Amino acid sequence: MDNLRKLQSDFQCTTLENGLRQPEKVWITFLHAGWEKHWLPLTDWDGNDIFWSSDNVKIAKKIAHKKFPESSWGLSPCNQKEVRNACIDNL
């Protein structure tokens, strides 16, 4: 899971008021628990946040499938979570 901490150029980021860019976390929502209204940060097996990038999304999908095999879920970065949009799902 060390690959999750490497900051690469394709990380989706939010620009803060002070001009700094902050990578966006991966968030998960569940069909049975407030689909696209209630979100939780998805973490790796050690409890570390996962940040949205093309490589990490593949890892996040694998983690979500293994952690929640019986649930219907959706994944999004912060900016899409705020507009209630699951970018990737297993429906």
C-alpha cells in the first residue's frame, strides 16, 4: 500500500484559499445507506486515506470489493461527493 502515498501528477486536487493544492480523498457511499447523500472516506487495510488518482482508483476498487463484497457501493473524489455523484460503482 506504499504506492498510495506517492504523489503523482494525475492526483485530483482541490485548490485551497491560500493557493495550495490538496489531493482529494476517495469517498464511498452505499445503496442501502443514503446513496450519494452519506459518504465515508475509504481507507486501505492499515486505515490510511486513499487519494484519487488513476492508479489509486484501481486499488480503491479492489479494496472496496474485498471490504464490502455483499454491498452495492459507489466511489468518488471530494468534488463529486459534494454534488452527490458516484463516479464509479459496482451496481
